[in-house]
Amino acid sequence: MDTKVEKKQSKIKIIIIVLVGIFGIGIFLSYFFQQKKTYNVKIENLQIEEVSEGKFEDMLMITAQTQSLNSSLVNVLEGGMVKEIYTEDGQMVSQGEPLARVYNPNTEFNYMNQETGIMQQINQMRNSLLELKDQEFNQNKELLQAQNDYNTALQTYNLQKRLYDAEIGKKSEFDLAKQNMQYQKKRKQITEQGIVSENNSRNQQISAINSSINQMQKSLNVLKSNKNNFLIMAPVSGRLSSFSLSLGQNLTSGESIGKIDLMDGYKLVAKVDEYYINKLQLGIKGTLDNNGKSDNVIVTKVLPEVKDGQFSVELNFADTEKPNNLKIGMTFGVKLKLSADTQSMMIPKGNFYKDTNGKWIFVVNGTKAEKRNISLGPENPLFYEVTSGLKKGDKVIVSDYSDYKNYEILDLKK
């Protein structure tokens, strides 16, 4: 019995020791995991800025280039090889002035075949008209003959009737003259009726043929006009630009080979980061510095197509008096006012944003910097507006976070 009691006490001691050990390990692990990840960094490698309060200017700086207010593309109407070039890039040209000529033997041969075919059809239709005219002439001759025969028969009948009534002529001759007169009269009537019917039908045929000839003639004129498409001409008057052709160069139909600036004014064109695509609206105003003078501009067109992370906008000068020193291709810095100024908390812009997307930042407190969640509003070229998470006077790290973005505390070393 005494031996059994000793074994029970031994087991209880072992269990207590194991439980104490597990409890100790648990406390250690809890303490370990509650420790925030820390990274040592030299303070001289950081850019530290202070949160300030002031007037936040919601604006955007862009670089814009002057272009002609209105322009027209020079397009190739008929593809082919460049045979002749009559002008140069930058020259003033007049509407309809030849710029270049292309040569395409296959197309020209097709034009010749079509032209020949149309002319043959026109000739056939004209021959049909001549045949109808001949028919009309022959019918008129027939009617004239019938009229003359009737007149002769009528005269003979009248003569024989007088003789017969005077009992001088023979009845047989009178009857024969009467029969002939009645025949010629009927013949004349039938001939007249036939001519009326034939004339109606013939006039319809002539009208249809003339209409077809007119259509064929129009097609022929269009075809002849298309042959002029080998000649590339200026669509409007103005200054030719982006025009660089070489002899022997192959051009395709519809290809744009330059443009003509109408020289009726200037506009500004700029590429803007896609971040602002929902912020830039028509009518937004701005200013540009032109030789120390400030000129007002206004956004007149926003092209929403994004290419390489950018979209295009067009601006016009807003003042009645336009700058007189402008030339195509000049560049200006333009300041656009996106909204009214507000009294806000602000932090200077920095590379931290690309690693945090503006959702958190390291806030300096003595020799440490601790990660803190924040919210940022609009930005301008110099500042981010702070909407929550920071107060005036807070010092924050705005330099690059690439090496320590996965840590929560930074130990700042000198």
C-alpha cells in the first residue's frame, strides 16, 4: 500500500511540472508575437517633414504645346508609288494646289478598261437613238404618203361624183373612185393611229435611253475625276506640316501623309497622368506664364483614351486679346485650378506614396518612427492634403519605404 501511494505522488509532480512548463512557454510566445517588427535605419538616409496647416491649393501643373487651332489632314485618295513631289514641309499652300503625284499602273489600267466599257455602252445607246429616229422618219414618210394618197383619191371621188350627178360619168367609175377614197381614208386613219401609239412608245424609249446616257456620262465623269486622285492636292489653304515624302515611296489609299494648319489661331495640347482623368472637366480654368505675362486658358476638350498611362487634353486661350508671339511647337507650363482653396493639414510629397498608396505613414517620435494609418485627399505638385490620422506638428518620413515597408517600427540611428 505504501509503495502505491508514492507512485501516485510522483505522477502528480510530473503533471504539475509539465503544466508549468507549457504555461511558461505560452507566456513567452505571447510576449514574442506581441512584439512589433523593428528595423534599424540611419536618420541621415531619411527625409523627414513636418505636418503643416494652411491653404491647400487643389491645382495641377502640366506642360502644354501650341498647335494650330484648326487643321486638316492630307490623305492619299489613290495608293501607289510617289512619282513627283511639288512642295516641301513648312511651305504655305493654297487649296487645290498639287503636293505630289503617285503612279499605280494596275489601277490606271483598270480605269482605262472601265472608261472604254462605258464609252462603248454610250455609243450603243446613241445608235439605238438613231434607229428610233429612223423609225420616226419612216413613219412620217408613211403618214405623208397615206395623206397624199387620200387627198388624190378624194379629188378623184369628187370629180366622178360631179360627173355622175350630171349624168355624164359612168357609175362604175364613180363606184371605183368612191371605194378607193374610202380605202385611202381608212388607211390614213390607221396610219395616224399607229404613229400616235408608236410615238408614245418611242418617246418612252428615247427618255429611258437619254436617262441611261446621262447616268453613264456621270459615271464617266466620276471615273475621269478618279484618275485625278493620283494627284495629291491640298484640301485647304494654310501651312503644310508633318509632310515628308520620298520619290519611290509606296503609299496606301487612305493614308495620312501630313496636315495643313489653317493659321486661324492656336490651341494648347497636353498629356496628363491618368490619375486626373476624372478630375479634369471641360471649363476648368488655368494660367500660363508667357515671357513674364500671365495668360488665362480654359480646358475645351478632354480625350478619354488612355495610352501609356496618359490621356490628352486641349486648352484654348480665354482672353479676347490673344498672345502675339506664339508659334506652333512652343511649350508652356500651365497651372490648372481643379477646385477652390481649402484650409487643410498638409504633408510634402515624397516617394513613400508608391509603397503605401497614401494609406499609412511612419510618424517620428524621438528616436523611433511608428507606422500609423492615415487618409489623404487631393494632391498638388507640392503637397498631399491630410484628411485624417495626423495633426499639425507631427513629423513624418516621406522618403522611399522600399527597404522597410514590411516593418512597424523604425529605430532611428545617427
